[in-house]
Amino acid sequence: MAQKVHPYIPNMVPEVQAEMLKVIGAESIMELYSCIPDELQLKEALDLPPALTEYELRRHIEGILNKNTSTKEYINFLGAGCWQHFIPAVCDEINQRSEFLTAYAGEPYEDHGRFQALFEYQSLVAELVDMDVVNVPTFDWGQAAATAVRMAARITGRKKVLLARTVAPERSKIIINYGTPQLKFEFVQFDTTSGAMDLGDLQSKLTEDVAAVYFENPSYLGFIEAQGLEISKLLKANGSLMVVGVDPISLGVLAPPSHYGADIVCGDLQPLGMHMNYSGGQAGFIATRNEESFVHEYPSRLFGIVPTVKEGEYGFGDVAYERTSFAQREKGKESVGTQTALWGITAGVYLALLGPEGMQEVGQTIMQNSQYAQQQLNQIEGVKGSLLDSPFFKEFIVDFNQSGYTVEQINQKLLEKKVFGGKDLSQEFPEFGQSALFCVTEVHTKEDIDHLVQSIQEILTK
């Protein structure tokens, strides 16, 4: 059967293909896939449906998307890694500008201010976390944390990393997968009444091969880890580094990790002006001190500002470019692929718009709302508004063990009342039984919280 030549797929002309195969010394295209096991290769022709017209395809996709229910229709109390925050309109206005939206690698011939915008973003995040150096964003918090612990391993020359057991399970899986087999990982236990790290368990596991300890503050379970200084002292005495993951929107009211001894800070930028996008639209950051041993272990791009040959003029460009895999290729410390630079620009716009006072106001509003929600939930018989006895920021564990219902049952019934309930923790943290992680932010009104409380009360009394 004659091969069809598609106008939009390059190198489909048989003569062109034959010439390319001859140059590389291959007999056929299938020879290029010889490394794929035979059992994984499709033996029959692809059974593709007839091609749709542009209009038919649009109708088909819109029909699928219309099955979704979003936070525009329902009140949302889900968090656990992707949080609902208010997005100022200016964030979308600027990140949709063509010079930012379409610029990929930011080379001189197509960079119309992207380097400067990213430099400003880095400067603003550095001020927020009180560190000196910030990278161009990674894909998400998981990648940022994984890269941060690998940086720590290279800096210390050690091969073991301790992870707090309260780290988000999805994130810990990414970290372990990214670090294996070069690094070994072990979990540090926590106090089930407060969530705080078990310092005795930490001390027993702090052997001379430990490169770093990674924990999150506020934690995945919502509580604030108050033992930062104690943890830092133990690590410094052992020659290990402290890597802390942080929700950046909390730093308007909470001390940054650098103030209690963090050597590397990482986190997710999504709360800073990014829509949830059905859990898409994530972007991670890494921050350190301006020390050569740290700077040279960043695998991703760093943008700086320098004087140009023209007096009084400044330019923006890569810092220590020779350390990246762009320069070293396969000899690079880690591969640098596509970055989420557009979200970095968005976060920069958000931080510039709010400023220090705005960030403090947002943080205070979140804490007031979450405290109110916890107190109101405490009034429901059979419900404990906060399972842990530690302070929290915007997320907290609600205990339903005495309610006679499972979290799954409660969440299903909440959907009937147009409410997305909390994240069911019964699988991830079985020691808490029927408990759920609820998230309350600045977008929640008193009426929203009262509706949640009333809905749960009605469910449990039926």
C-alpha cells in the first residue's frame, strides 16, 4: 500500500526518508525502534476514527469539558497541593502578552523583556523568602524539592536524605523517584497529636552519610512546624543541610525558613497569581544564599543584571551558564528541560502588585477565615474541628471518627449541596482514621463557611 504524504508532518516523502536512513546507516524506520521490546509493539493497524472537521472537533471537546464541575459552580474546600486563591486580573493580562506567552528560550533575537521580567520575579521571591538566589521556575513543587535535595547531596558529597513523614505523599514519591538510585531515603516519624517532627527519631537517624533533611512548613497536613531552630542545630552539628518546602503565600505572616536555619528553600508558586486549571498550572522555585557552593549546584537557569559597555546602561542575562546542561550537555549535573518561566513572570506580577503590606493582609485574612471555620466545625457533635493541637495556616485536619460516617460518604453528600469537601486522608495517613484535610483561604466568605458547617450538620443528623 502506498504511503500517504501528510502536508503537516515533515519528512514523509519516501525519497527523503530513504536518503535520511542511508545517511544514518539504517535499513528501515522500524530499525530505529529496535530497542523497544517486541511485546510492546503494536502489530495491527491503528483503528483511528474518521477525522472530524474543525467545527465537529470543537463540539466534541466542548461536550467533554462541559461534564466538568468547577469551583465557579461549587464552593471549594480542597487544597492538598493545589489551592484556590484570588487571581488579580492584571496577572492574566500580563502573562497573556505575546512577548511573554510565545517566548520559549528567551534568546536575544526574540526576547523582548523576558530576561528582565524573570530577574524581577527572582528578586521579589528572594525578598519574600529572605534568600539571595532564586532559579527560573521548575515544573512544580515536587521537582523543586527533588532538585533541592540533589543539590544538597552534591554540596555535601553525601548520599542519604531524610524526609519528614508529613511531607505530601505525592511529593515524597517524586523526590525518591528523582533521587534513586544515587541517593538513599529514609522517613523521620512525627508526633500524631501535634504533627511535629519526632526529634528523637531524627537524632537517631542523623548518621555521617546524611546529606540533608527535608520537611515542609506549613506542612502538607496544615500544621506549622515550630521546631525549626532545634532541627537546624541538630543538622549543623552533623554537617547536614536543611531543606524546607514552603507555601509562599504564608510568608506575609510567617517567618521564612531562612530565619530558622534553612540552607535551601523551595515551594510552589501556584498560590501567587495562578489559576488551579484542574490541578495544572503548577510551578516550583528554589532559593539559596549567594554562596558559590550553592550557586554552582543549581541545574536551572539564573538571571542576573550587569552593566553593559554603555555607561549607565544595564543588561539582563544568564549567570554561570557554564554549570547548566545547556553548556555541558550529557555531563551536566542534571538535565534542564522546559521551564515554567511564564508562571514565574505571573508570580512576579502578583508579588509586585501586593507588596509587603498586601501579602500580610492576605495572610491575616486566610488565618482569620481558617480559624473561624475550625471553630465552627468544632460546634458539630461528633466532629473535631482540628485533629492536631498545633497552630495552622490555611489547611487543617477535621476529625470525623466519632461521626459515624466515612469521609467518602460525607464528601459525596456535600456534592449534593454544591460543596467540594476536604481531601480524604484515610489512605495516605491511616493512623488518623476518618479524617479530611480542609483548606480555607481569602476567597471564602463567612457565608461559604457557614454553608459548609450547616451542610455537614445536616448530613450527620439525618
